[in-house]
Amino acid sequence: MDALDVARWQFGVTTVYHFLFVPLTIGLSVLVAILQTMWHRTGNERYLKLTKFYGKLFLINFAMGVVTGIVQEFQFGMNWSDYSRFVGDIFGAPLAIEALVAFFLESTFIGLWIFGWDRLPKRLHLAAIWAAAIGTNLSAYFILAANSFMQNPVGFRINPDSGRAELTDFVAVLTNKVALVTFPHTLAGAFLVAGSLMVTVGLWHVMRNRDSADTGAYRFATKLGSWVVLISSALVVLTGDVQGKIMTEVQPMKMAAAEGLYTTESPASFSVLTVGSLDGSRELFAVKIPYLLSFLGTGDPNGTVQGINDLQAQYASQYGPGNYAPIIPVTYWSFRFMIAFGLAAAAIALLVLWSQRKGRTPTSKWLLRAGLVMPVLPLLANSFGWIFTEMGRQPWIVFGEMLTRDGVSRSVSLTEVLTSFTAFTLIYAVLAVVEFKLLVRYARAGVPDVTPQTDDDDTDDAERPLAFAY
């Protein structure tokens, strides 16, 4: 084990952990805005209660996401300084815009929304949560644009004197075809997570507090969350199909590794299960669906999909000696886990809707147990999706331009990286416990009382201290 191995583990752990909060923040910001819009349009207190209820869960998650996200950018200078030096002119541009524009928009209007209850005009207060939601989604786009450059480098040139990549076309970076398809795919996954949390919390209250005066609100939240899950699941499949075709075009090795396809095939079959040799060089046993991989990769049932061995030989000739295949079991199984966990969440949402048909109240303990684990499923799907995306690009840190081993900081020792890795992991473990307890505590508390309160004193409203709206 050397500094490179530990630096990769550290970035992987912190990235996956941070991404546990990102999709929930993205999806829940929009759902809370929708609930408040419904209250604004109808005046129904049920929607106001749900807005404040899920809004509180959104704010807890948002705060934790900010804390864990800051660490990500520090690592580029700490452990990956050679990478930062090589692509800093390009990679830094969308990240700077994300911080100066999107995050500024998001954080500013979240503050106005938190402290603006009964202080801002209703329309302006509603606009604040929509502005925050838009800022959250813009942040996702700029970050994905930066990551997409690593997957498919565009809009740059290599300076022969400095050996650094220099930005030549920022529009090309922002309109990278990988970013254009990854963004809607990521948003669909985010709504899958947010909808699942809405289902879980609503279903728990529906089944545990059946005589509550707020049962109607919880039933509505459960149905809304279920429909969000089902619709977003369909969008994940559609955008994933487009993404697969683009991936086959720009990163054929990733597609071959995802399917355990060792030899070029035309037509190519989709692997339901593949067992390869220990060295990952050939297929030993496989269960396949004919023509499906060709269609997924090229749009043509008889299309050609290149295999791992042929691509390895091509890359060795093009880039020099070396192993250009990722770790096949990781890419193969992470791809399938991503799909399986996402479909499982959709199946539970369908069962939840069926259990509440015609105004019925669900009673199955198994359904409640499935509902309680439901948010974990899309979180795992999102995490395995990121693992597949990043591990499938290996051994490249910038595909075709820079190997991962060449991007690590040369001056950082194994002891230093191991120390920071251990510290971050322990701190994140503590934060995970804090996040979980806060979410459970406020989710169990239920919707707040929104009955207007009257003051018995004559204190002027302008002299009252700002208070958290909940």
C-alpha cells in the first residue's frame, strides 16, 4: 500500500459519503417548494404543515451536505495537487461558478426562507424557496460539468511548454454531451431518494397514528412520494439508456467492463451473470440475453460492442504499455446493484400506492418494514452509480489525458494521507450518527401546529428577535 492507494480510498469514501446528502437535498428542495406552492394556491393548512415538516428535514440534510462537501475541494490541493496543476484552468472554472453563483443563490435564499415566515410577503417567501431549489440544481449541473470533463475531455488544449491543459472553449465544457445526459440522470436519481423519504415518513405516521387529525396530510405525502418515485424511476431508465449509448461512444472500455464483455461481439448479448477468470482476462461462464447489449450500447440490435481484450490491445498501442482495464468485478457488480436497488424502491412505491387504493389504510407489517428501509435503497443505487462511474474510468483520472497515478501529490507521504483518511472517516462516522438521529427525531415528531398565535404583550414586531420558524 502506498500514498496513491490511500488517497484514492480517502477520496472515494468522502465522495460517496457526501453524495448521501446531495440527492436528498436536490430532490427535497423542489418537493418542499411544490408543497408550499400548493398551500399558496389553495390556502389548505395541510400543505403548510407538510411544507414546514419536510422543510425541516431538508434543512438538516442541507446543513450536513455543506459540511461534508467542503472537504471535497480541499483534497484537490492536498492529495491531488499534480491533477489540480494539470487541469486547474478547466476544472476550476465550473467549480468557481458553482460557488459564486449557484451556491450563493442557494444559501442566501434558504436563509430568507428560514427566517422569512410571517415577515416576508407570501409570494416573496415562496419565491425564496424556489430560488433556493433552482440554486441547488444549478450547483449540481456545474459540478457534473466538471466531472464530465474527466470522463470526456473537451474544449481544451495541452500547452507544450508547461504540459498543462488550458481552457479554449468554456461553452464546450458546459455543453459536454456527457454532462447533458448525466445531469437529468442525476436529477431523476435525486427525486428517487427524496420521494422515498417522503413515502417512508408519511407511511409510518399513517400506520402508527391512524386516528391522528393529520392522517390526511400524511396520506397525501405518502401518495405524492410514491408517484415521485415511480415517475423518477422511469426517467432514470430513459436517461440511463441515453447515457449508456454515449458511454459506449466516449468510453467503450467502461461499457465492456460493465458487462464483463471480454471479446468484441456483433451482435452483443447483455450479461445477466458472468464469471470471469481471477486475472480478469477472460470469461468462464455467463448467462446472457441476446442482442440486448448491442441495443443498449448502440441503439442497433446488431451493433458492434468492443470487448475488454481488444480495447486493452488498442490502448496499449495508443498510450504505451500498461493495464487499461478497470477492476472488472467492481464495475460489473456496481452497475447491477445500481439497477437492482433502484427497481426495488420503485416496487415498494407501487405496493404503497396499491395498499392505499380507494382510501384504504395499509395494515401490513411487512409493508411498514419495507417502507422503513425504502430510502436506503435509492441511496445505495446512487452510491453504486457513482462508484461505477468513477471506477469504470480507471486507470484514467482524465480519460485519455492523465493517469490516476500521475495525479497524486508527490510531496504527501503515506503517513500524512493515512492520518487524514483516518480522521475524516471517524469524523464522518460521528456526523452520520448525528444526521440519522436528527432526521429520526424530527420525522417522528410529525407535522407542526400552524395555528396562528396571538401575543398578549405590546412588544413591537420589529423588536422581536429572529427565531427559527419551526
